[in-house]
Amino acid sequence: MSHLGFVFLLLAPLAWCLIWGAAARSLPACHEQLEFRCSDGSCIQRTRVCDAHKDCEDGSDEHRCGYLWCKKDEFACRSRRCISPHFRCNGVDDCGDASDEAFCQNCSTPGSFSCGPSDTCLPRNKLCDGRTDCKDGRDESLELCGLSQPHLQTSPSCTASEFQCGDGQCIRQTWRCDHSPDCTDRSDEDNCEQNECLVNNGGCSHHCVDQSKGFLCDCPDNMRLVADSQCEEIDACLESDVCDQLCVHMNGSLACDCHKDYLMNTTTRECKAKGDEAQLVFTSSKGIRWISITGTEYREPALHLPGSGPVAALASNQTLYWARQGQDSVYRVSMDGKPQDSVLVLKVQGSVSGLAVDWIQQLLYWTSMESGSVNVALMDGSVQRPLITGLDKPSAVVVDPLQGLLFWAQCGSVPKIERASSDGRDRKTLVTSLIRNPVALSLDMPRQLLYWVDQGMRSISRVNLEGRHRKTVVESNGYLDRPFGLTVFEGFVYWSEEVTRSICRANKHNGGNFKVLLSSVASPGGVVIIHPVLQPNGPSVCGHTGMVCQHQCIVDLLSESPHFSCTPPEKGQKKSQEIPDISRTVPASLSDPTVAGIISLIMFFSVLLVGMALWWWREEFRPSRSLTEQSFSLKESQDPLIIQGPYMGPNACLVKETLLKLDLDGE
């Protein structure tokens, strides 16, 4: 009967493969573009693959990642760059793809330094002080300290471009050794015979030029010097600042154009929004009012809603969200012209100092000075939560859902403007110098610029969304002594001013064409312009940069941290509160016809294998009988068929290549 054994050995692997493949296919399907299947069949987000952290229980997401290209004492970036491990979690993107800053201790306090993913945060005055505070000694490493001495290190309030005096005072590095004492203890004029450029490159971002009296920072030809020490690339379009929206620099000349929802005025070359004229809405102690953007028409609503606090609008249904200054309530009211009362949407912790609407994901964001936080809520007010905490008097907030970016200002002891993704991650500081009391923010979305009005500086300034190409566009002109609200539309900035009790506007490029649209306003507050082009629909970033949903973005504010996730089209028809399973391990339902067929196939081959094994055993070890006289019955096996071992799927070998391609594309 050796031929029966041969048949058994031939069919057994085939049946085993079919059973194995069927069992694997019975596992839940991973989203092809967003997810990676682990060896145990569970699904994780593709962004977690090859990030130097095991997210699969079996660690299969870190297999075949090619970490061997770096030496043992180096950190391997996902960009295939090798860096010193001391650069890991130092707050600087040394890898070029931020993989060296992923999963680090969150040292968000100004001036703090991270000792690594599993270590502590240090104040910067403990760096290079001759004592090792980090477990791996990175706070005293040669890469960080160089030739610097402990008394030359920056304190928590000093930046890299500043010099710390002996008493802790911070002054500009370029003021050191200029034969004019600027520190109260005159320590900036000590040890001036040395080459200052040898210590932290003099605080210069690029070239440091030592001189007989101090030193100077210099930049390459295609860059310009900012704040005495930092170099940034020259943007010809922003440098000339003549285009309202699109700008193309070719062969030494500039060409301007407008976005599709705007038309260019052939005479002035200004971009004007299509459709009806926009309305400017503002709050005041006498109620909510609105005027045309040219100031030719003024209206008062039928309802009386006093309160000169922040205001935001949802253009799609003509709805206003507003809060009284110093109060802890957010209200909603329709602008459809019908007399109606305002509706209480939220009762929050602390007063509302800034308010913004995400018209894509239907979310409200607000800042609170008392709680020191940026907060988020569903637009109906049913769920709310803090998003970013530990801030020092946050005063304003604005959101760009198409880019998935959130911006806020704080006006405490260290005034600054920061940004993060709309789920609170990827935090970045944009403005820290020459800023005193930023009270309002506004986005020029067609040009991707962020504007703010500063009560302390009595000016309106702007930067790009990376914090570069800063420019002050309106300076104190008698109508900026105590500004409150700010908004940008077409070619103008609009603001409210409490001292002159006015609503004003000026050219957003240079402050020209200044005009008082309305005067004698009782305590003017927040301002907002309502027009559909300011809230365009389109593919939006879901939560954090790089995650764009093909169909629908689902927001979960009830989880431990705010969770944004994409859902396939069939799930998009379900309730908006349903969260898709991004990490699944539960097998598919037995009621599924496909799964039932697979299980039947498994049972069939199980029975066939058992039967063939019994047949072979009987023929080998019992008296021979003719085949025509054989009869036996098969019983269903009571032991479940447990399949173990890795299953990488048909495209498993493509994971590494795909990730590398994405990284290269990103560069």
C-alpha cells in the first residue's frame, strides 16, 4: 500500500495550504492603503511600520526594515539617514522625516530638553554644566556642548541666538563683545579675546564672521538674515508682495493669478470673490452687528445679543458661534433673517478667549486663559474635551481643516504663536521674538499665510505656515492702540479697535488704503467675514498631516486622546459616531456567506485527511481485503483545527519597498 501513502503525502500539503489560505482569508481585511497586516493577522496603521517600535504583538512590523545600513552606535532614520543617538529626542528634526523625534517624552515646556524616549525632561540650564543628568549622558555630550562653557549655556528663557548673562539675563548674541555692556553684570564684555564663532557658531544659523570687536552672522546669496542670527530663503513672491493670491516667479518677473472661486480685476489686478458681496459680522456691548466689507451698508439684527467677545461662523448654513468676553458659555444663532433666540451650545471651564470653526469635520475649537488650554467639541456641544494644555494665557485660535492645522497664540510671560495638527500632535512654535500681546489670529488661506494683531506692539503682522517670511503689514496709525478682533479677506485685513470704537480695514500687503468702515461702536469685539469662498469644501486632512481620507473622516472625542480615523465608503453611511476598527483582531462574523463557505471547505478537507489516514492505517496493519468489501464510516472531528504561524499576506514583501518609496516621494 505504499502508493496510498504516496498519495496521502501528495495531497496532505495541498490540503494544508488550502486550509491555511482559507483561514488566513477569514481574518478581517486590512485597509490596503492605510493599514499593515501583522504576522498574527491583526491590522495596524501603515505609519507605524518600521518606526523602531513594535506595534504588532509579534514585532512583525519591524521586520525587513533594513536597519542594518547604520552602525551599531547610530540611530537609523526611516529616511535611511544615520545620526548620533544623542540627537534622538532633542527637539530638532535631524532625520529629515522627524522619525528621530517620534515617540519621545513630550517636553513641551519652553526651554526644556528631552533625555530620550524613556528618560526625563531637563531645564536647559542643566545642559553642559559639568554634571551628567541624563542616563546616557547626552546632556553633556560633545555634539551638544562642543567647546562651550557652562556659564555660556542658554537658560530656559534664552534661545540659541541669545547670550545668557552671568545673572541669567538674555541678550542678543550679536551684542556680545561690542564694547558696549548690555548685561547688568557686564559679563557680555568678558573673555572677548576669544573667537566667539567657536562657541555654538556664535548663535548663527549659517556663517559666523569673527571680528576684532565681536562678530557678525552672514547668509548665503539666496538667503537673508532674520533677527541678527537666523538665515531664511528669499521668496521672491513674498518679498515683492504684489499678488493677492497665486504668484509665479519666472525669469526675473512675477505673474499673478487668482484661485478658481475668485476673479481678477483687470485694472487693479485684485482678486475678488465670486457671488454675493461678503458681510462683516462683529460683536459689541450692544449686540451682534454686520456691515458690508466696503462699509456702505450697516444692519442690526432683530434679536438682541449683547457681548463683545470672540465670534466664528459656519458659512454653509449661515450660523454664528459667539461668546461673551470673560464668560464661560458659547452660543449659536442663525443669520437667516428670522427673529429667534440664541441657543446655548457649550458651558466650558474658564472663559472663552478665542473661537474657531472646523467646517469640514464639524468641530468647534476655543481657547481659555484660566484653564490654559486649547479645547475641542462637536459642533452640537454634545462632547467636549481639552486638546492642548499647560499654556500660558492662550488668547486666540484658528484652524485650517484642509491642511489639518491648528494655530493658537498665548500672551503670558513668554508670548508666542504655535501650531499643531488638528488632533493636537506635531506641535511647532512659529513666532517667539518681537511679540508682546497677540490677541487675534486669522488665516489668508489662498496665500497660506497666518496674520496676527498685537496689542503690545500695536501692529498687524504675518508669517507663512512654517513661521518664516515674517512681515509687519500695518503699524500703529492711531487705530491700533487696543485692537481686539482680526480677519483677512481678498486684499484687506479687517480689525476692531476699542479706543477709537471703530471697525477698520487696510491693504494686507503694506497697510495702505486705510479706511474706517464704522465708528462709534460700543465696545467692539470679535470680527468675522462670512462668504462661501472662505470655507471651501474638498479633501481634508484627517487629524494629522499626511492622513487624507478617500471617503469620510470619523472623529472620536471620547477616547483617551482625540482620535481621527478614515472609514471606507460602506461604513460612511453609518452614524457619524461610529468609529471604524483601525486595529482589528476579531474574526469575521460566522453569518457571512463567504466565511461559512470557507469553514465548510476546511471541514471537508479535515474529514478527507482523517479518512485517508484511517484508510492507509487499516490497509497497512490489518489483514488485506478487497476494495469492494471495505466499508467504514467517518465521524466529525471534535478537536478544533488551530492554525499557527506567521502569515504575511501576498504583498508582505512589498512593505519595505513601498515605505521607502513613500519616504523618497516625501523628500
